[in-house]
Amino acid sequence: MIGKVRKGRSFKKCVSYVMDRDKNPELLYSEGVLETDIKAIINSFYVQS
């Protein structure tokens, strides 16, 4: 669980923060998003927007 909510302007920073390896993240479901690594997730969202 992430306890602090931060306001930012970068989607890359948001995904990197949520998917931080120290927090042991688990991606439950994705459709149309490459989930091989953090860069692939970020690029998939940029391409779809």
C-alpha cells in the first residue's frame, strides 16, 4: 500500500513510483499494454494517448 499521495506532472514518474521494485508491485491485469518492463508500460500508454 502506498501511503503518500503526491501531485506531479509526469506520467513516467508516476508509473516508476508505483512499480518500484522495493515495494514488490504486482500487476493484476492489463489489456493493450506491454508489461515486459517499466519503459514498455510507459511507452504503451504514450502511444495510446
